Amino acid sequence: MMVAAGANHSLCLTDESDIYSCGYNAKGQLGTGDERSFTNWIHVSALQGRRTNKIYAGGDHSWAVLDEYEPFIKDYQPPEPIRLNIEAMPAVLAPSIKS
């Protein structure tokens, strides 16, 4: 199970690869196909049957990385998934903090 917290919404990825969302939804970040907010967990049916590896939540957006490395970004985007070639992207290194 994985949980991701955005500014005003949250996502949950179950071990069965189901995604649930709740919270503020003014930009459609819950992935429910509308802009209604929910205080209870709602199943995200847009990715039903697709194997999801990771979920991320930001200020007004949500992101799910599918098993075939096809990110599905939900915010101002059209309802179709955006396809990126993750393997061709350079590695991103996080800065280290020295004490």
C-alpha cells in the first residue's frame, strides 16, 4: 500500500493496484472525471485494470506511474494519458546535505 498527500487532497494505492482519492478537487486532481470534492475515499476508475507502480500528489495535481512506465497525470491535462519514455530520460539526483 502507498499513500501520497498533496496540498489539499490524498491518494491511496492498494496492493491490488486500485487507486482511491479524497479531498479538494477544484482542478480535477482526484481523477473522478468531475470537480466535486470528497471527504471519503473514492475509487479512481479511470485506471481500473491497469497495473500501477507509484502514485504522487502535488498542489493541484496527481500522478500515477503505470507498470508499463506510462505516467498518467491528472490536473489540467486532457483525460487521455500522457506517454513519456522514462528509460530515455536522464537520472535526477537529489542534492545531499552535509553536516
